[in-house]
Amino acid sequence: MTNGEKQKISRALRDRFDAFLANFKSHPHVLFRLILLGVACVLIAGNWYFFERHENYRIGRPAAKTYFAITSTRYEDKSATMELRRRAAARIADVMVRDERLSAEVERKLDLLDQSSYTEILSPALIELLGRQNSAVQSKVLRSVKQVGEKLKDSSESREQQTSLIWDELKNTPLSQSEQNIAFQLLDAILNPTLQTDSELASRLREDVATQIPEVIREIHTGSVLVQKGQVVTPSLARLLKSQGYPDAGFPIKKLVFILVCIFAWSLWPVWIETGFRSKLSVREWLYISVVLATTWMLELFFAKLGGFSMAVLGLTGWLCLTLPVSLSYHIIFGGGLISVMIAFGTNPGYVALACILSIFSASIGRILFLDPPNHRVTIWRNLFLLGLCLGAISVFVHWGLGIYFNYGLPLAAILFSAIWGTIVVALLPFWEYLFDVISPLRLLELSHPSQPILKRLQLEAPGTYHHTLMVGTLAEAAADKLKLNGLMVKAGAYYHDIGKLKNPRFFVENQLKGENIHDELSPSLSALVIISHVREGLELADEIKLPKTLHRFISEHHGTTIQKYFFEKARALDDSVTEEQFRYFGPRPQSKETAIVMLADSVEAAVKARSKPFENIRELQILVNSVVASKIEAEQFRDVDFTIKDIAVIKDSFVELLRSSYHSREVKEIEARNAAVRALQEKESILKKEQAEENESNDQRNEK
């Protein structure tokens, strides 16, 4: 395949990709959500299909690995509790209850026997048998029957038991054997078993006894073994593993739904933050955020399968803090880091709490680490490595404080993964910049280097413009730094804001030789057209050299919608019918503080260079700067920029301070030195006059004496 064919295929793929992005141009956040939800589904489902369904436990099957307790907990051992309650209930064989009706009947019979009214309760045969005995025997037998009957009236539950009890008691009476036989027959006729079995009451009693047995509570300490490898997983063990956050071998539908809902709810947050930006994120930038999050989640899951908690939030911190506004990157790092842990390690409360703490810390410290743009890849790696060590220390502390299981390899893992993530961030950063047209400090440094081809062209073809852009960059960067803005971006934007002058460099005064002015031969309207067109030509050249879109704004906005006054006044002197619109830049007005600063620096530097005489003092320089800034304000060029009065004052002071030591600095210093010498001579002359007067006064006093 020839190079031409490769370029044609590459161009076709790029066109299709751009067409795809154009579908989401009005709603880029929809693409953002769709990608994240789709990636989460693929990762969770793929992880289950290829790993979890083979590795996780199933009830009734041997465990494929040893499970350790993640957090300390106390739980009820239901099987042990049920066993103890079963044993307690089994001790109750049956429940005997007294039949009150039978008991009352026995009591009545004994009372009648005591009253010698036994004819109502005894059969004729027994009455005849008792009548054959003499009165002494009758009295002794009836007395013994009364005593034994009172004692045994509610003591038996069956005839057999009653018979046995009667004979046992009669043996202890003074009756003879024949008399005992008579007494037994009387008692057998009078007594009746009054105790009966109540199965319903027995069942209720067993339940009451079982409920009084307390639950068996077991305590699990962090790191203790829950299930050994090869041990059969019972339902109770499965419940224990589930309480510790270990998933079973079934498809994790609950986890999937929970994480998808979390992603959707969280995605509303950065989208809401972005609505407050004057300059909205493009579809490509939202796609970049989505891809970075997806990459981080995949790597976190990959490292988790290798057995490590990799702190993927480091990758998010490095990439997003370097390429996105700080106010937006913070929220994406926090949510993205938390979700990466849930995808890789599940929704165990301990891990979720740890992920929250690490994400908040990383997002907060990342804002500080990268607030001053790093100027070298080693600096980025070092910052991320140090941040990783801090996260590792916090992770150990949180594991200890929350009682989360960890082994002593965690500090070593923190060091290892800090180095790995620092390397990954540095390695993939140029790829993100090229693919998604985002800008990092390293990219800005590269673009600001004089060896860039377009800047070398400026040096050779438009040296005056080149020196002008250098000075504008210096002025703008200094002002941006004092306002806590991205000075590196402002400087890069200043370096490229006038690249359109390469089309016709001799039409601009800074590139003309002394005494040469090509505009003397052109009409004012044509001159203005050539001058104004350098903005459009600069944008075309920026597209040609694939300059990041962020820097395009500096080209289009550095003149805003101002008017070419010199040529307008010149044209008006020739023809009153000309209008301002013919001599107005097509804009737009500056949309950010950064581009507004470059506009002011450009105008101030041009005004200073256009002076025909040096400044007599600093006051003249201040007046010039004030007048340039006032003219832009009067022209309403800052209507879309939220400059405060203090911001304007800081910018003007910064310009004056730099110009004082740059343009015409020698003349200013010479004037100041001359003025200082004059003041010194005047002071010396005053001192001499004072001394002469004192000496004359002293001489007069001596003469008087």
C-alpha cells in the first residue's frame, strides 16, 4: 500500500469520526454518559463471564480459593442457634395436665368415705366384703384408704401407674395382707387417673423454651479465614461471605444496576459544573474525558486481577489536572475514582469509604501539585509518585482505622503502583493530546519553543513580527501570572496570535525597512483589508499546522471587533461615504481573560514601539498604558470578560513594570540618573550655602567680641 493510499484511508477514517462527533455537537454530554454506561456494562459483564463465574463461590460446592474477612464484624450463627434451640425443645417429652372434673369426683368420694356414706360409691360386692369385717378392721381399713387416697388422688396418669402407686403406699400401712387387699379394692374403686397428656400445650412449651435460648453470636476479626480453599460452601457460609462483600458465581445484576445508577447520577454533576463556564467543552473534549475514565477503569480492573489495589485515581489526577480546568477536573477525579473501585472491587462499604477518602485527597492535592504548570515530564512523574506515596500512607491509616483487612505488602504495592501510574500518565499524555486536541503544560512548552517550524518562519520571514510576539508573550504571561491564570497558555497564545502576517509580512510596519511603506501605494480600504485579513489567514495557517483549537482563540480574538482607525480616518478624508464596518475586524470579542490580556499586551507593545521619542519619565509610560487600556474598554471589547477594576489595575501595573525595564529602558534610566545627579548637586549646594552662612555668623560674633 502506497503512502498516498494510506493517507487517503486515514483521511476517510478521520472524516467519518468527525461526522460521528457532529451528531452529538449540540448534546456532547449525552455521548459522555453513553460511553461511561457502556464501558461499565462491558467491564462488569466481561469480568463475570471470564473470571468471577469460575472463581467465585457456589452453595454446595467447594470454594475455589481461601476467603479472608475484609472487615471485623459480629454475626449470628443461625445453624448453631437452631441446633441449641432444638436440643432445648427436645428435653420436653410431654406435658401432663390435671382433669379438674375427675379430681373433684375423687375428692367427693373420699369425703363420703370419711362420712361412712360409702354405700353411694362402692359396689354391693365391696360393701358386702367390708361388712364381713369386724368394726375394728373396718375402721383401720377405712382410715388407711382415706390417708392413701388423699395422698394419691392427683398422682397418676394411667391405671397401671395408679395400681403401682397404691400398692407402694399400702405396704407402708399397718394393714395385713388381707386387709391390704380389701383396701386396694376400695381405693381402685374410688381413685381415677386425673393426669392427662396435652400435646398442644407441650408444643407451645417447646416453642417458648426455644425462644428463650439466646442467639449464638460469633465475632470475626479482620484477616481471619472465613472459608478454606476446597471447603464446601454452606448457606450460612454463603451469607457470611456475602456480608463481607464477596460476590457469588451468579451474574451480579444488583451490582450492575447499582453502579449504572451511580454513574448516571454522578454524570449530572460535571455537566452541571460545565454549564457555568463561558467557554463550553467541545464534543472532542467530552469524548476525551470519557476515554480517560474508561481507560482508568479498565486498568484498575486489570491490576485488581493481579491482586493489587492500584490507586487508579492517580491516573485521573495526572491526566485531567494537566488538561482540564481545575474546577471541573476535581469533580471528575472524585466520581471517576470512586466508580473505578466499585467496578474492580465491588460495593463493600469499607472499600467504598476508602475510595471516597483517596479520591477526595487526590483531587484536592492534585489541584495544588499542578497549579504551577510543570515544565518537564520528570516533574510530572515525580509529582504523581509523591502523591501516590501519600495515598499509600492514607490507605494504610484508613485500613487500620476502619478495620479493613490488608497485608503488609500494601506499602510496597503503593510504591510500585505510584511508579507505574506516573509512567503510564507520562507515556499516554502525548497520545491524548494528538487524538483529542487537548493541551497540557508540556505541549504548551513545546509550542512555545523557538524551534517550532512556524516560529522559525517568523524569525526568517517576519523578524519584526517575531520580536513583537516575543514581547507580547512576555507582557501577557507576567500579567496572567499575577492574576493566577495559566501564564504558559497565554504566552503560547501570544506567540501564535500574529502568524497570519506570514502571508504578507511587508504589509506590516514592524517588518518594513526605515523609510519604506508599501501602504503609500495602496488605497486605505485595500490596506485595511490586507491588515484585517491577517486574522483569517492566521486561522487558516493554524488549521494547516494542526495548532490546538485552544490557541485558535488567541488568533481570532486578539483584535476583537476593533476598527483600523488610521486607515479609516485616511479613507474618510478622501471619501465621507465610507463606513466603520469596512475597517472593523470580524472578531469575536475576547471570550476569556487570557485572550483579553493578549489583546491588551498586543496593543500596548505596538503603541510603545510606535512612539517617535523616548519616555522622559515613568509617568509618561503609565499614561500611555492607561490610554491603550481605556480605549479597549471604551470600544466595549471586554463585555464578555469578567474583569474587575482590580484586575485591570494589576494588568496595567504589570505592563508598566516590564516595559520600564525593556523598551527604552536605557533612556529612562539615563534620565533618572541625570535627574538624580541634579538633585544630588542641589543638595550639595544647599549644604555648602548652609555651612557658609554658619561660618559668616561665627565670624561676625568674633568681630563683635
